[in-house]
Amino acid sequence: MKKLIVALLACCAIAQVRAKDATWLTDLSQAEAQAKSENKLVLMNFTGSDWCPWCIKMEKETLTQPEFTDYAKKNLVLVLVDFPAHKEQSDAQKAANKALAAKYGIDGYPTLVEVKPDGTVVTKQVGYLEGGPKAFIAELTGANK
């Protein structure tokens, strides 16, 4: 019985942690519409999620941390523009991501591009940014002033 209670508590704790995670969309037009209706900006994360060491580091040290996810929930609609080496992606998603990379002049990973709902670029952060969520949020909010 103790094992069952411990297992249930662990599941509840995991569910609470996952509920706090930020939601990353993969469709920019959907994100722009949501951002417009919620008066937020869109943040696109151009990444090689399963092969780029700096992308993985940025994800782990910044983008999944509670300080960033709390900020994002209040201020951003998030879009993952992934270029994986091993993860499966539909041909349509690959084409959409390639078009976005061309449109925003992406030539390295990670690159995070913050845009208004109409697509106007507000910030463009190329490469890994040291300092975790605090430094990244400062970069975003400094450009928004």
C-alpha cells in the first residue's frame, strides 16, 4: 500500500511540473493569431533539438526553467522551429521550417527571434546566451522598451 501511495504522489508531482511547462507551437500563423488576441509577442526558437549542443544547453538552462516559462506564459506565444537530425517530422513541417529560416535569415543555431503578431522583428538572439533565464528575459525586455 505504501508503494502505491508513493507512486501516486510521484505521478502527481510529475503532472504538476509538466503543467508548468511552456507550450511550444509549430505553426507560426496560429501563434501570430493567438499573440494578437492575447496582446503578446511571438518567440520563435530556431533549433537543432537533437544534435546542436548549444541548442540543447539553451533549452536545458534557460527555456525550460520556471523563471522563463512563467515569463513566457504572461508575455509570449512560443513557436518551435526545429531542424532535427533524428526526430521524425512531416514533409510539410520541414518545408514550413525551411521557409521560416529563409524569411528570418537564420544561419546558425540556436537563434531566437521575437516578433510582433504582424511578423515585425523585435529581437534576434543568435547563439547561446549565458546567464540563464534572467539574462535572456533581460535581453527580451530591454529590446521591448
